[in-house]
Amino acid sequence: MLGLDPVFLATLVALPAGCVSFAVFRAARSARLNRAERCGNCGGPLYAAGALAGPSLIQGHLVCEPCAVTERLRLRRGLIAVVTITSVTVLALAAVALWAPSALGAHPWVPVIAGGIEYPVLVAGAIAWMKRMNRRAALRLGLPRDVLLDAANDATRAMTAGGVATFRGGRVDA
């Protein structure tokens, strides 16, 4: 019959812990690079040559404009992938729990419930953490508070070389 071994179930539970530890490592590296006034992603200068805008805040760290464009796309794709993987995993486990409950052991719905609760909670926590880090970094940089409360500013632009910050809603003098 169809059997799910303990390694698969352990991976289902341990994968989010690995992702969180990678995010913590990356945040520490970005903070170190930002203290040296370098891009938190590529390690290059914050004001990239040929870029039309200055650095942006992504996940609470300053990154150059070319990296900011790439990171915004990566973040969207990553969130879509997480939702897809979570949905497929929960649906597959539910199908196994319905049609082959003995394959999941004495309590076949425990992996379904664990997957259905654990992943969405971690994704919501990651999104809240990213927004909180952006707000804290923007306050540290002295950006106006009314701009921080606008929900459309997921990736807030930091101060440009001319001392004027640009946002999706227009220009704001610093």
C-alpha cells in the first residue's frame, strides 16, 4: 500500500525551521553590510551606477535599486510558491488520510492538521516580521511617519542622494 515513512513526515515539520534559520542568517549578513554602507544583498555600493533611484528597504535592510527590483520579484514568487506547496501538501495528506488512513498511522489527520496550521502561521509571521523590520528601519532613517502607515509601501524607498525620498504615492521632501 501507500506508506509515508518517518523521514518524509519529519521533513514536513522540519522544513520551516530550516527556512527560518536561513532568514535569520541572511538578516544578520545584511545588517553587517548595511553598517558598512553597502548593499545588504550584493555587497556593492548602495547608490548603484546608472540606477534611477537610491536604495530601498527590503525586509528591513537597505539594498541598491537593481537588487531591490530583483528582490521584489523574488518575494512575490516565493510567496506564491509557499502557498502552492502548502496547499498541495495539505490536500495530498488529506487524500491519503481519506483513502489510506493506515499509511499515516494511528492518527491519520494529525499530519493534515499540522501542515494546515504550521505553514500558514509561519508565512503570516514572516510577512509581519518583514513589515515590522521595514517600519523600524524607516523610523531609524528618519522617514515621515504618515508614509509608514500606508499599506502600499511594502518596500519603502530610502533617502536618495539629493535628500528627497521617493514613494509610490509621489515625492516627499525629507
